[in-house]
Amino acid sequence: MEIPPQRRSRAVLDAILAWPNLCDAWERVAGNQGAPGPDRVSVRRFARNWETNLQRLQNQLRTQTYRPGRLRRVAVPKRGGGQRLLRIANIGDRVAQRAVLNVLDDHFERRFYACSYGYRPGRSLHGALRAILRFRDQGLMWVLDADIDNCFDSVDHELLRTFLEKDVPDPDARKLLDLWIDAGTIRRNPNRGLAQGMPIAPLLCNVFLHRLDKTMVRGRWAIVRYADDFIVCCASPDEAQRAYRLVEQRLDQLKLTYEPAKTCVTSFEEGFDFLGIHLTATDYSFVWQEKRFTVEGATPGWLWRYTPDGYE
């Protein structure tokens, strides 16, 4: 017997609210030992009554009385200088978001393309690097090296909600996502922005940029994307210029733009940087634990532990 659509979609929220899932979400948040949100409740303090806190959160989510708290702004130094602004949610809000991620990560893994490596379970910078080297070895020596200008702050809420309506079958789960989308609003533009620092933000960014991936994969372009940084490997400078124009057009449709200072057409012969790794026609190098490593040939296994600036 076929399951009615309403019952089928409700299964998403039921999986989110399942007690084992909430417990797992709490354990993951606690394991990160992150800073407290605006309410100043630390992980240690939340842990004193974690079962009561989870039961309260579960009831609020089930009865749709849950409302996220404000976000605390924190400036984090970048390795290369300057600061990155994060907005930190309260512990309970992070648990709720992690519970949603536990369910939706698997849901979206069946939809996302292999060219995307950032913020996905079982995927990493190591895999992105291997894909880039594979394209280089195939003779795709010209590169569109691209970055999106203020990507998280520029995500259009109306477009994002349209994408989520297509991708997430449960309207109650979408209502939760709506609350966190609204929480990420930036003051100068109330209809844009995802709050970097919220656990749910990277998934929502990937949902948004999945539309760019779809355009490039269907056109058989050799793209490698890690969140809002990506490259397209090409066989000639003319092909790389065509990739530049195609991506520019698709970004415009998504109401996004290139970061001009970080976007160019280049080549492996000239050398270029991708997420802190300098790639050339014969090797690649990066700085890790204040030492520069240059690698020719196979990638060492310990590179799995290397994390690019801003993607912790």
C-alpha cells in the first residue's frame, strides 16, 4: 500500500524529534566545546540538566512553540590577517540545528553532486585536492579560480526558500529552517544572509550553491567546489574564459557575484592558491603548523588533518 504524501513528509520531522537523535545532537554539540550564546549558558551548565533541557526542547519543537534566541557576534582572527565575523547561537538552538542536520544531511547527500566537498559528511579538502590533481593529470591545465563575494551574507532568502520547498518534503521541517534563515538576516538587507557560526548555515549554503553545481555538471565542466570557493579546470584559455562567463551568468541568476580580487583565469603553469594550497604543474605546497610542505606525487595521509582558514 502506498504511503500518503502527508504521512511520508511527516516522517522527516518525526526523525528529527526522535529521542536518540536529540541525544546524539546534544553529544555532538557538547563535544565541540563551543562558546556560549547570548544567554551565556555554557556547555557545562547545559549538561547539568541535559535530559530536562532536551525534553523541553523536544516539546517546543513538537508543539511548534520553539523560537530561536538571538545570536552573539564574535570576531575570530584569520590566519592570514584580519577578522571573520561569526554569530553564535545558544546551546539549545545549536542542539536543535544539529538534530535537523543529522536527518537532512543524509537527505541531501542523495541530491548533492560529487563536485562539492565542503561541509559534507565523509568529504574533505583532501578529496577536493585529489579531484583537482586528477584534472591536472588529464591535461586540464587552465583554471577559473573563483570566490563568491560575501557569499553567506548574500544568500537571497526568497530563492533559498524556493529551493527548500522543492528539496525538503516536510513543511514542519521547513518552518524550522525558516526560523533560522530569518535569524541570519543582516541589518542592511533584511531579505538576505545566513549566519556563519550557526551549525545549519553550511548546509543551507550548499543547498543554495547546488544550483551552480547542477549547471556545471550538466555542462560537463570539471568543477571542484568547497563551500563558496571553487575552481573549474579547462583545456585552454578560451575554454576557461567561457567558464568564467557561464558561472558569472549563473551567479547573477542566484543574485550573487564574483569576489573580483579573488577571481581570475590562470593556469597550473602560473600557479594558483586554492584554500591555502598553492598548486603548480608539478607539485603543490601549503603551510601547516607554521611549516611549509611541498608535495610531489601521492598525497600523505596526514593531510586529512589540514583544515583551511575559516572552515573549522
